[in-house]
Amino acid sequence: MNVHRFIGMLILSSVVGCQSFNLDNLRFQSPDKDEEVEDSFETKVETPLIGEYTTIAGLNKIILEGVGLVTGLDGTGDDPPPSTYRTALLTEMRRRGVKSPNMILKSPSTALVVVRAELPPLVKKGERFDIQVRLPSKSEATSLNGGRLLETYLWERAIVPGRGLMKGHVFAKAAGAILISSGEGGSKASLAGVLLRGRVLGGGMAIKEDRDLSLYLRNDFRSVRNSRRIAERIGKRFHHYDRYGLKESLAEAKTDQLVVLKVHPNYKDNFQRYLQVVRNIAFRETEVARRVRMQKLQNQLHDPVTAQKAAVKLEAIGKEAIPILKSGLKHESLETRFHSAMALAYLEEPDGVKVLAEAAKEESAFRVFALASLSTIDEPETHIALRGLMSEKSSETRYGAFRALWTLDKRDPFISGKDMNGQFSLHVIDTQGPALIHLTHRRRAEIVVFGADQKFMTPMTVRAGKYILVTGSSGSDTITVSRYEKGKPDRRRVVSARVADVIQTVAEFGASYPDVAQLLAQADRQQNVPGFIEIDALPQSGRYYYRGTKAVAKNSSRKSRVGRSNLVPNLFNSLSDDKALKQREKLGDDEPVIQATSFETSGEEGTASLADVSEDSKDETKSKKEAKKKSASKLKFLKLFGKE
């Protein structure tokens, strides 16, 4: 019996031993199979990101409205008929202690206007934005040209179901000179419509508390614990220091569903990028899992097809990802180098400045983001790179570089401007590129002269507003600026024909920004301007980057859309009308958008059409190109007021 038991135990132990041996052999002989299982597990159990559990709020624009009074009209105003608008304006005038308000409203030099604006998202108290003014439908006033809006309060307006249009809190106040179209060309009816509305650049000022972003947790995920965890994860990546030097999170959990989010200073001019990064912060992740993910992201960064998403995720990780992003700067693909450099810029690393400057110069799809990134790096190398870009051929590259440098350091001596009696700023830049005068149509009144020695060509006779006349005889190197106004002594001054000197003189004579814009528009039509005139020539988002030639890059793997057309960094907010944007996207990068000589308005909106000039063919000789440019210059026009 014992013998049989002993033999059975030997057989059992041998079987177990054989199984153990075979399993070990299997484990050592089939490592690929185990790795496949492990990879499959990691793929299925990916790091959860904050964006998977939240939605963003606070990006909406608040509609504001008010009733204001325009003064300074040249007999084109009227006595407004009885209406709720008139009642509201009279009430406000009496509240301010204005004497004889009805007599003021009867004057032909005044007009009642409706003031409207869209309060931008994330606007801070004291920041400025554009406002729109228009005459009410029953007004008999004929033109707002030359008018100035007196200080007006703007209220939130909203349609409440069951209660109609309701007036809310006062969010802003508005005032300033009104910019309208030059009123040239087109039918009489269409021009009359154009004169009844206008815009005040930067005329609105926020007076209420700052607007912040909000993150809302999904309903199936909401809880106090999750809300706090999200705030902690964001605070670990993004924080600032209070006045006592203590670290303070930029995210605060308010409820079980709401997290209030402040924008980090590095992203103040590109909050869209900030939101991308925040959404890609890990909600929950161990240190080992993070290192494994970083290795995968490094591989994706070095693949141009996946480089864009990988760079954002690495940026969300923070300083720990800097070495990986720096490795991307050495990649052969401009796409990988660009996305790596952009992420490094927002991580306060200047190593990618040269790459960003190269991207802004060479590739229109990257330009807007490259310039926005450069505006965050306050290093001497950045200043030099942006100065160099202002001498390029492309108008949007030149003005985009100017705005980036202005955002980075307004006191940079290369771009420092002069305040023209509080009406607008004048910047004269000593660049080597083609002669260019750039004006703004939105945000702030500003004229940038690229080419300090630009001179008006004579003979020349133009006006700057109602009272200022600018003349120059044929072949003369001087320009005479005269001001004639009833009841005041005449003024006259002879200055050089330099564009900057003439603009400065007419401003000293009391010209507003709309007056100077009118001067330049007329001079451009008469071919007195030596180069091009552009308005809001800004780089755009949503263009395609082609990996190879456009003829070859037909499938999705050969091209990449960089950003979205409606999500431009707020540093380069979309300022032109829809048609201008479409024209510029078609033209791409290097050719300026030449504007038509006359308005082609559509109904009340006064929509101005655009004419573009296609790029000169490569086989044209230099003389043919020059002839073509001279011919195109006859078609230029300065559009002062776009579609509302």
C-alpha cells in the first residue's frame, strides 16, 4: 500500500513539475505574445483626460445695447421722433444734469443713435472693444460722417421667454469718433445706407468684473470629489502667486458640477490654446503610467501626422515633457519642429524661436500660431526675429509680426509709436520690404507705415475731414496742410512730402482717425501713395499644410488642417469681413489683398466687395511683374467699413 502511494506521489509530482517547466518554457519562448497582451491592455485602459468629463462655458459673447447722442455733424442730424429711444436718451441726459436736452436734440449737428456691441469672452475690467452705431429706422438724419459719440452706457439685453426683451446690468460704456465708409462709388441708395451706420474702434470699455471661464462636469460624473480633483489637477499644472507670494491655483471648484477657471498669463492672447491644454491634462494617472504615456507621445511627436496632438498633450504634462519637445526641434519635418517649438514657447522655453520664425516666414498655415507663440517669449532673440519678419513680402507676415512684437513689448524702439492727440497711434517702421501703409478696421485706431521714407507723389489734392485740405503741386517735395473753419482763424503749414509727416501734421490740426483714413483713401485712388494700403492684413487659422506639393497631397494623410478658421488666437482676432477672409484664404500668404475701387453694397448692410490679384506666374520677368503691380495699383481702395 505504501509502495503504491509512493509511486502515485512520484507520478503526481512529475506531472506538476512538467507543467511548471512547460509554462516557464512557454513564457520564455513566447515573449511577443505577452507583449501584445500588455499593449492591448494599455490601449484599452488609456489615461483619462479632463476633457472627457467636462464641457467649457464662458466663451459666449454678451449682447450690449444703449442709446447715445452723436455730435459734430455738419447739418446732417435731425430732431428724433417720439420713441422709446428718445425717452431713454432724455432720461439719461436729465440724470447727467444736461440743461435744455430737447433743444440739444433739435440741433442739426446732433443725432440720436442706437449703440450696440458684443462683449468679448474673457474681457477684463478696463479693456476696450469695438462698438457699432446706427440711426434708428424712423430717423431723418442723413449721415453720421464726422460725428462723435458722447459717453453712453451699454446694458445687457436678452430675450426672456414669456417676458420679451429685458434690460440687465450695465456692462460697459462707449464713446469716440465714428468711422464710416468713405462714401465713394456705388448707387445713391446704397451709399445713403452706408452713411447711416458706423463703428468706433475700441470705443467700448468694460466696467464690470472680469469674465472667467467655467468647466461643467458631465451629469453622470458630477460629484464634489470629482470637481475638487479636477481643480487640483489643473492647479498643479497652472497656478500663480498672490500678493503674499503664496501659490494659488487657477482653478476653483465651486459646486459639485462647476469649476471656475482663470487664464494663465502665458495664454492671455491665445486662450483657445489654453483650453486645448487644460482639456488634455490627466484626470488620474500614476507616475509609471505617465512615463509610459510620455514615451508613446514622443514617438507620435516624431510622426508629422500625429505631431500636432502629441505636442498639446506633452504641453499639458508640463516641464517634465520639455526634453521630449526639444528633441522634436531636430526633426527633419517642419511640421514636427513647428508643433514642438510652439509647445515649448508656452512652457517658457525659448529654444524654438528660430523654428517659429521660419514657420511664420515659410508656411502660411503655421503663421498665425507661430506669431502668437513668439509674442509670449520675451527674449532678445525674439525681438530680432520679429523685426526681420517685418521686411518680408507678405503683408500679413509684416503686420502680424508687428502686432506680435507690440503685444510682447510696446516700448520696443523699433515699433514705438506716437499718440496723435488721443485719436489714434502712428507707428513709422524702418523696414526694407515693399512700401506698405496698414490701417486697422477694428479693435484700436492705428496706422503703421512700413518704410520710414515713404513720400506722397504729387500733384495731390485731398481732404482730411470737413475742414482740412492737403495739397501738393506737381513735382514738389513739400505738402501744404490747411484748415478752414467758419468762425476760427485759418491755419496753414508746409511740410515735407513724407507720409508720416503729413499724417502727423493733419492730426495736430485736429483730424480724427476717420479723417486720416479718408485722406489716405483719396490719395490711394489718385495714385499719390507709393506702395500698397492694407486693412487688417492678419494671418488666419484653419489653413491646410501640405506634406509635399499640393498636386500630390490629395489624401488625408498628406495634408493637415492647422486649427479652425473660426478659432483664431485672440491676439489676431478675425477682423475682416467674411468675404475678405475667404479671399485671403484663397490667396494664401504672399499676395496682398487688393481692394476694389468702389463700393458694391448689399441692402442696409453696406457690404463692400473685394477684388484680388493672383500671384505673378513664376516665368514672368521682373519688368512684367513691375508693370503688373502698377496696373494693379489702379484698382486699390481703402475699405473703411465692412459688413456688420
